[in-house]
Amino acid sequence: MTQLSQAPNPEHHTQEVEISLLDIINFLQSAWKKLVIASIFGAVLGLVGWFTLGSYSAEYVLLNNNNNNNNSYTLDLVSWKVLQKSLPNLADQVIDENKAPQNQERLYKVLAEDQWWQKNAVPSYALSKADAKDLAGISKDLDGAASTILSITLTATGSSKEQSIDNVRSASKFLRTGGAYLQLRSLLNGYESQTISAAADTQQKITATQVEMGYQEERARQLEELHKRFPGGSAPAQQVVDAKDSGAKYLPLTTQIIAANNDINASKEALERLHKRLDQLTLIKAFLEQAIPLQDQTFDGLLLDKELLEIESALRAKLAKDDSNGQGFLDDLHAQLLSIQVRYTKGLEANTAPTSSGKKGMIKSTVGGLIAAFFLMLLVLLAQKLWINAKSGGVK
């Protein structure tokens, strides 16, 4: 009897379920108008927000031109990855030093984000990943083509069509001027390190060569004295012996004197080369004394490159015509500066103007506002229903 009284009543459970479903249906019947009105209001708000806050998008394609001289492209995969990591830091440095172009502070703050360069600067490769898999094993040349960059597509947004185009042009300019600046800074750092380490090393070699030449001159003097004392010791050698071997002392004195003088001449030549190297390092220091301050004044690499070429031209005008070492350094510097200039002007250029596709995301914004308003109103009505039931003494 007790077990029968405690057993659940299926009819009672079904009645509770039916009542619960009936409450839901009654709730929806009484609140559907409010939910529809809230959804329409949310869709309108989303559409208004899209009109007022939505941004235009513009694209700009920079071709990664091929250098026909050595059949290489301006940017390879490694150099592009380095730029992707370095340019955000450079943009952040520009902002910290308040050197951003006029009215472009907000754009540079965007360019200082790593994610922007990952999403808005997209390289196009000669072969896609799918093509590389399909053509794998056909030719080894295709392996390099899979990592060959043909172009870079930049995307930027703005409050208007004109603003988005201006922003994408500014981003492309920063890519070129910033890339040139980073390469020039690396070049100047290399020369600066060279002057510090090479100058000390060269001076040490000069001192060692001078000491060695002193011993060589003393040995030649002693051989000359022996030759004067034993003038008959000039018989020709019967076999070829290295003058530096232990058996060289048995060579004719004239042969030993010639060998000693040859060593002295070699040391003099080495000294002359080392002194010219010091003169070359002095010329490098003179270049750096003018170049380093310019590096700290601007982050425009193309402008800095032009100013460095002017310094090189001025140093060349003052250089002695017979200074071949200095001429060699300036020729090498001139070639590197021109290479950087061409790389970030002709090497990365667009053959079409930026294109703006207009505002995007109208449907997404409208639907998002509709759904958000619907669920918000639903939560409010449910909370109101629960509050009324709680006040009346229990939940039905």
C-alpha cells in the first residue's frame, strides 16, 4: 500500500508537461507583438549603425617585380616575413617620437599592430598550396615557385571612399619607406660595427708587421756584412731550397740577401695595404658622422637614401684621385644605396590605382541588431513574467 501511494502518477506528470507547454504558448501569444517590434527596432538600429559607423574598404596591389639582372624578385619569403615583424615596431617608434605624418596618427596606431600586417597585407604566391600539392615531384623548379611572391595586396578602411583610398596609399608608402629605412639602418649599423672592430684589428696587424719587418731588416743587414767579409760566398746553389727552411743558411749569401729583401718588400707592401685600410676606415667614419644624425631625424627610408647619396657625392668630390681604396668604398656604398632605392620604388610598384569596394557588412549588421534586440526583449519579458509569478505566490 505504501509503495503504491508513493509511485509517480503518469497522468499527473503528463498534465504538468501539458500545462508547461500551454504556458509557453500563452506567453508567446501575449508577447509576440513586443518581440516583433523589438526585432524591427534592433534591425533599424543595426542598419543605422552600419550607415554611421560602417567603414569603406580599399585595396592596393603592389607588384613584386623581378630583377632581370639576377632573376630574383624584390622581396622573397624570408625578407617579407622580416618586414611583417619589423614594420609594426617601426610604426610604434614613429608614434612614440611624434613623427607621424600630419593627420595620420590614427593610421600609424593601426599599422603598429602585428595583426594588421597579417590580415591586411596579403602576399600572392606563384603557386597556391593546392597547386604545389598537385604538381609536387614534377620539377624542382616548382618548389621555389611555391614560395615566390608575385604581389602584395594591401587593404585599408576609412570613414569614406576617399579616406579609405588615402589610407591604403599611406599604408603602401609606409611599407616602401619603412622597408627602405630598416635596410639602411642595417647598412649603417654594419659600417659602424666595422669601424669599431676593424680599426683595432688593423692597427694590431700594423704593429705586428712593423715588429717583424724590424727583424727582417736586421737579418738583411747581417747578411750584407757577411757578404762583405766573405765575398767569395756567392757561388750558385746546386739545388732549390726554401729560404725559410733550416737548410737555407747554407745557401749562397747573395741568395739569402735577395730572399731577405723580398721579405722586407712583402712586409712594406702589407704595411701599405694596412695603412690604406685605415684611411678607408677613416673615410667610413667621416660618412657615418654625417649619416647617423640623419638616421635619427627621419623614418622615411627613401628620403634618407637620397640624403646619403648626397653625402657620398660630397665625399667623392673631396677624395684624392689616387686613393683607390677610398674610391672602392664609395663605389660600393653608391651601389648599395642605389640598390635600396630601386628596390623600394621600382621593385614594389603598382600598375593600377587603388580600388574601393564601398561599405561591407550591411546584412551582417542588420541581422545582428535584429537577433540581439529579439533575445534582449525575450529576456526582459521572461524576467517580468517570473517577477509577477513570484509576487502572486509561486510559479505556475
